[in-house]
Amino acid sequence: MKLEFSLKQNLNAIKEKLTSTDIVFLELKRGINSCLIFVRDLVDKEMLGELVLRPLEHAKKDISANQLNDLFLSPEKKEIYSVSDVIEEVLLGNAVLICNNMNFGFSFGLIKFEKRAITEPPTSAVIKGPREGFVESLPVNISMMRRRIKSSQLQIENFTVGKYSKTTLAVCYVKGIADNNLVKKVKKKINEIDIDAVLDSSYISKFIGEHKTSIYKQVGNTEKPDILTAKIMEGRVAIFVDGSPIALTVPYLLIEDFQSPSDYYNSSYSSTLARAIRLISVFISILLPAFFVTAELFHLQLIPLSFLLTIVNSIKGIPLSPSFEMFFTLLIFEILNEASVRMPKYVGMVVSIVGGLVLGETAVTAGIISAPTLMIVALSGICLYTVPELEQTFSLIRFIFLIIGGSIGGYGLIIALVGMLIYTVSFESFCTPIFAPFSPLITKDLKDGLYKGFLIEQTNRPYSIKTKNRVRLNIKKRKEK
């Protein structure tokens, strides 16, 4: 329905739709006959008075539309011509002015609401490097990106998703670097989303992923602007969601989660060592419980004799089988993990102490579980959190390997490991193998794989990701005189 010239008729149509008590209809009789419509708690009332109400005081009743438009000082203003547009602008948090004898209105971008201060994200703490992280405000997050990429080639395109939430999404990429087909594919997937409400960026990651039942995640994520900037400059496309501090990136490579923000601010040698430790830790966390149970049940010859004697002495009187004992201990570990995460911080510390020390020591003393099993579960749990982004995925794989190893034995464990590797190397996200640059082997990208090369060596963007501009570093050799 289009706006009419009658103010009363327009207000009646708008009030039929906007019935909530926090919607303000401020009718102005002084000067031009008009009405301001806004949500009480979403508009900056001080700016509204300075930029809109004060100029209206000087407006004459016979003022033209162009003259009225010139009176307003708000930098964010636009004309709207339908009742649905008025409702949409008001619910977004803008202030809308409709006047008598005018069949259009003015929308002013004067949104103001409480937001969290910019702090260091808890998921990406660093010793060196920038400490600021994204917040729940989309404009603030965009501003942090603009501050880092001062180029006209940085493109921000907004979308609205959610039948009721009307959540604003922003697709961010660098024109001339990001592949056009990738950008089009991301936009297409976003336009196909049909849901009542989008409350977090994790909703979007589920929709744009190409494999709905995969155990691996298919979309990267980060809370740090410096990391996101680096990923965009490699040719990725970023997605911001209003109300979420976590930005998404595509395409996603598995190696990303083995790379820490500190790797790029420390020396290459220490970063390479840290990445090797993370890789070894992941294999220990996944395979050690299953290997230990398999050796106990099927392959005792794999255990050194001195350690075997220790195990035999420790399992005397244990009522549980080795496989069920390990499964039970891992289950207790996962329960303690969930409890410590869900409970308030001051209670979570107590849960950690009681669960880790009292419960574990008591269980061993009571003869319910053996000390080697408790030690292996603790080591596996610690190693698992060296790559926190993949903790949930690897925790699930650890249980699968444990069940297979305890049921079939070493041969079943080897088959399961080979099957997982085949599944991993054949997995693709946005036409990009997530196991790159190792499968397919891209030797030029190994400089930033498990080996952290020197910055001066990384003259090209990763060949694992399609891009329109491959060169990112030009080294000019000085001519010797």
C-alpha cells in the first residue's frame, strides 16, 4: 500500500500494523502538520531533536518537499513511498517522518542502543598482536574492517534474512582478489535462506554448508579482525551477522584451525614447533584411548613388559572391562566438561577441582577405574584442547575409534583410521578440498602449512583458494652501484 497525501489516512494504516506499546507516534502540530514514528528504545532521541525536530520548527506550512528535505541535517536519510517501507524502517530502529499533503516520508538513520565494549575475545587470546575482537554490533564490526583495509576495493553488501527477525547480514570481500564465482555462490545461498529468525552466525553456517550431515565444519569462523583481514586478503569471502561477534569465512581449510593468531607475530621457528605440537596432540587425543584398549584386549605384545606389569597390577579387582572402563571414564570427562562450561564461573572452578581431583582420586582408590586409564583420559583431554576449534569434532571421532578398537581390535582401528583419511581428503567445501595443501599436494602452499615460513617467502596468495590476483608481495631488488 502506497502512502497517501492524507496524514490521517496514513497514520490509520500504519497503526493497524504497529500495535506494540513501545512504538511512539509523535504528532507535530507546530509548523507543518506531521508525525514522527520510532521505537522508543532504539532511537537516539538527542540526535532526533537536533537533526529533525529543531529544523521542523522553522518549516512553513506551505514548504515544498525539496525545501523540507534540505532542512534536515541527518547524514542518513532517504525517501520512502509505501506503508510497508515505513513499518520496515521503524522496526529496524530508524525514525520516520510523514507529513500532510505529501505522499512519501523521510527515514532517518538515528539508531542507538547499548552494545558491548570492544575487548579481547576469550576464544583467541594472544600474547603478542592486536587484542580487539568483534562485538554484537554490525556497524562496529564493519568499521574495524574498514580501519584495516583502506581501499575502495573492499566491498560490503547487505542482505536481510529472517521472516520475523529481519536480521542484517553483510558479505565482505575484496574486489579484484576474491573469485567472482565464489562471491556469486555465497550470495545465492544467502538469498535462498527462508527461516523465521536468525539469532547468530552459526545459523548461517548451517545453511551455506554444502554437506548437511558432515562431521567436519564447512565454514571458517573468527572473532578477531586481524585474522579476518588476513583471510579476506587471501581471497576468501567473509559474512557478518548483526547480533553475533563471530564472523564466517569461506572457503574453509582444515589447516586453518591448526594455525594460531600468535603464529604470525612470533618467530617462524617457534610457530613451526607449535604447529607440530598441535598436530601430534590431535593424534594422541584421538588414537591413544582406542590404542590402549586395543592393546589390552587384543595385542598385549605391543605394550612394553614393565608397563604391562604395572597395568596388570592396577587392574586387579576392577569390575569393568577395559573398553567399558575407558568409555565410562571418557564419558565422565565429557560430563565434567559440559558442567564446567554451563555453570557460573565461580561454581565451575569448584566443579573442576571436585571432578578432576576428588572424583578421579576416589574412583581409583575405590577400584572402579585404574590409574593408567585415568592418566590416558586426562592426557587425551589436554591434547584435545590444543586445537579448540575442532574439539567437538575430534571428541566425536575419539569415541568412534574407541568403540571400533574395543570391538574389532587393531585391524578395525587401522581400517577406521584409513576410512577417516579417505573421507577427509575427498571432502570439499565451495569447490575447495579442505585437506589442501596436503591433498591435493600443493607444494607452494606448504610455506604456511604445518611449516610456518618466513613472511618474505610468501609472495603469492595460497593456491588452494581460487583468486583473481595471485601476487600479494612484490620484492624489489636494489641495484648495486
